[in-house]
Amino acid sequence: MTTPFGTFFLPGPTEVRPEVLAAMTRPMIAHRGREFEGMFARLQDGLRVVFDTARPVFVSSSSATGLMEAAVRGVPQGPILSVVNGAFSERFAQIVRQTDRELDVLEVAPGGITTPDDVAARLRARRYSAMTVVHSETSTGALHDVRAIRATAAEHGVPCLVDSVTGVGGAELRFDDWSLDFALTGSQKALAMPPGLAFAVASEAYMANVTRATARGLYFDLAEFEEYVRKNQTPNTPATSLLYAAEVQLGRIVAESMPARWARHAALAAQTHRWVDERAERFGIGILAPAGHRSPTVTAVTVPDGITGDDVVRAVKQRGFVLGSGYGKVKARTFRVGHMGDHTPDRLAACLDATEDALAELLKR
């Protein structure tokens, strides 16, 4: 079954263009051969543009959670501070717990963000080996200023591990200019690739500390990732078909340019925010994340008493569009619009029209 492109507004996996999907049908090649190494070198060229970095980009045949764990395992012993403001930042904190590291949590209400001053206060109170923060919190649509937070962490000598799963490719992130320590993303969000790949960049200073980490494990050993990426290879057997798709999509992303892609996502977010604001009084809806701290890739919309986010998602699906249900602690009272990837204003408008019709019907009951 096929549907017209521009109907799938789930906040991940996002919609993938047919030509990108078609690339996955190419024949297999030896992943230790020159043909693969040539393709991997081209992937590196594109991924460096995406992350705005001259550093090598790690490529993992896993979900982004794998590289979240790798980032934690690559930190030398000592307590870790995790900023938690939603379900996916809580996942980062849970990884710290599950890797038997001492964890402190800086918790913010779902939809909110922390500030550099909040972070500084915690870093003054205790010495940490690292901190974790989510750039774009997919469950709430809140956007952290990771540049400012990392700068604050650097003042205290603490590396900052950034989950930018719904950030990279849609929200501005400049790894080198912002002097980031570690940033990761997944293929299936704003990059609009099929699920199953994760990408990360680590600073030279961060990688120097990785060798002192005593529990790096095997499969997600970042030291080995760096060794192999310099040979245009992966340390383990890669998902070659997914890399074919990534190569095609990276070509499209580079042709668009990152500034243009960031601007397009910002415009889609503004379009969604205006739509909510103009219907807030009529439908009793709102935006969970505060103005000024909203992700350009996903918006969590609050619903009035009497209906749930799942009610809206089901009603919109009947009208030919897919939205995301609420997630985590705000599941019942929100639905999510994933305005990321290769979506356009006209298709987003059609989706929002269907959502308006669905809300009108639900509130008549």
C-alpha cells in the first residue's frame, strides 16, 4: 500500500522519499572492500556538512540509543549529571543508571528547559565527570540552548553529551563553532532517512578521555569507532542497505544546504505555532513548550479536558494523515506534530486542516 508523500507527520520515523527507499535495493558489496570505502568517504563528506564539523563522524548500525550508551561508556569514572525535561532525556539518565554510573538529576517539568545558570549551580556544588542534555526533546517539543549549556559546562571542566536526535538536520547545530564535546542523532528524524542508523561526532579532547574509561564495552567502543572511521570503515558489519539510502539523502541535504534546511524547519514550526495560537480559544488547545524554547522539528499540542491526544490522532488518521500521540508523562494530554525532514508548507497546511476538522468533530460529542 502506498500513500501520497506528505501525509506522515509522525515525530519519527519521519517520511522518506521514494528514491531514498529505492536505493536500499542495490546489491550487496563487501564492507571491507574499496567500493564500500569509497561510499563511506562520501558519507563522511555529507555528514560533516550536516554536523558542521571537520571531525570524523561515527556511523553506527543501531538506533540513537546505542550511541547514547557509547557516549556514557566513554566517560571516565565519576558521577554524571543528567538534565531531565521529558521522556527522552529520562532515557539518557536511565542509560547512566544501567551502566552502573552514579547519577544526579537536574529535573525540569515536562515542556520546560533548564538554563545555564541552573546548570552552573549544580556544577559548582559537585564535581562531575560528564553531563547529559537533550537538544530537542521529542516528547515535549522543548529546545535547549546546548551551545550556552556546553559553554557553562566547559567553565567547570565537564564534558557535555548532547542528544540531538530530533535536532540535527532541522535545528541549528554547529559542532565545531560551538565547541561541542559529543553530539549524536538518528537517521529517522529530521534527516529523513530510514530508521536503523545513528551518527555522532566527538571532540578531540573528549576522545582523549575515552581511553581512560574502563567500561567502554565492545560493540559501542568509541575508540574503535574512531580507529575504523579513519579507514573509511565501520568496526562491525554495517547495515549496507541503509547506508545506500543515507548516501542518496545526504546528497539531497547538501544540495539544499544546512542554512536553508534550518530555515525551512523554522518556517514549518512557525506555521504550526500560528495554527495553534489562532485556534486556541475555539478548541482549548495550546503549545506545551514555552515561546522562545520550542523545537523547529516537533510541536507537542495540549488538548482540552474531555478528549485525549490519542483521540485526535485516531480522528486525523481517518482523514488520511498520521500524527504522533503524546509520549511519557504528557501522553494523555498532548498530541505531536512532526514537522521535520522533507515536509513542505503546503502539505503541512493540509495536515493541519485535517487536524482542525478532527478537533471540531471531537468537541461536538
